[in-house]
Amino acid sequence: MELDTKLAVLIDGDNIPSASVKEMMAEIAKYGNPTIKRIYGDWTKPILAKWKSLLLENAITPVQQYSYTTGKNATDSAMIIDAMDILYSQKVNGFCLVSSDSDFTRLATRLREAGMLVIGIGEKKTPEPFIVACDKFIYIEILKDQAETEVDAVKRKSSLKADVDKITPKVIKLIASTISDLADDDGWAFLGDVGNLLQKKQPNFDSRNYGFAKLTPLIKSIGAFEIEQRENQKGRFKLIYVRNREKTG
């Protein structure tokens, strides 16, 4: 993903907590330049009061959307209409949809059909259909954990171990099959390609979900894979290759 990619960031204010907005915007900046930043909601409601002080700090434009009918989410409709207007304006290369609501599943699919990069950000309660409709999906809880101080991280050491324990046989099988898909005749696959394919197969795959900052230490911790560093002829950074470890016995 190019850092000069222009992104439209559309936030469902009714469905996302304001506490992690700073970490959220810092994460989005890794994937491109957020040239459009809008948040949707009924700003007459007290529940959105916490957002107001954060909007100026992060240059996010609030969009007022009154709730016309009880039980109907007018915010979703306004956000979807704006997204389509932005798509046809051809001013951006991608979208970041910030919501935990499955109502945006069709929007994410439509934007990708138009060739847009679609990044989703939401809580772990987000339904699977919306997650898989995005190119990449990031959990807000992970961003919050990552932003904690080193002192807090030490205090939470046991919690981080619990995250590592979530590396299930299903996850290991996913990594192993992805390596096999990309392997050369000797079984080696370039780790960068493995990471990209994992993202395509499972948009919410993120090493941080398991307590690791990067994919390399996650793979090392499993013990089912071999890792090899090779010289890079084009630069000073070494290339990392992985392959499935042969089973013995």
C-alpha cells in the first residue's frame, strides 16, 4: 500500500467509541493520506458529546443526520450516499470505513468492485460478512492495546500471553497452506508475499491479534516453520523466507 494513496475516512459515530480516535487515525496514516475525514451521527444526542472535542484535534468534519424514524439508522444511509458521491468524484484511491455494523457490507463490496482499496476498522464484535468484504480489517481493541505505555505492557504480561494462546490449529493451518501456495520447488516462500496472501484470504488476520508486533516473531513462536534470511541485492535489508517444517516420526 502506497503512502500517497488518497483515502476517504468515513466514521459511523453511532457505532464507534471515541476513546481510540487518536490511535485509529495514526493507524490509517500507515495506509495512505486521509484527504477526506467525516463522521456521521445525530449530534443533538448526548451520547456523541465525547466526540465533539476530538473533531477539531483530528480535523474530522461532523455530518449531522437526524434520526427520522425510531428503529431505523439514518446515519448508515447518509454515510453510504456520501461514499458513492466520493467514489464518483474520483478524488480518492481508497476508503476507510469505521464501523462495527454489518449494514456496510454491501458498500464495502461495491467499492472494491470499483477498484477501491477498502480498509475496515471496528470492534471485535463486528460481524464476519463486513470483515471479509474489506481488503483489510483492523480491530480497535488491538490499537488501544498497542498504544499503552511500556509500563502498562509489563503489568499486562499475563494478558499478552493469553493472546498468544489464541494461535489455534486453524490459524497454523492457514499459515501453512499459504506458504505451500507460494512455495518454490524447495518449499521456500518470501515472507512478504505470505503476509499479503494471508491478508487476502482472511482480511482480519493481524499478528497483533496474537500479541506480536510483526508476522516474523509470530511465525517463529509457532515452531512449525523454518525461517531463512537472505541477502538483498537491491538494498541493505535482508529478505526473509519461510517454509513448512517437515514432520518427523
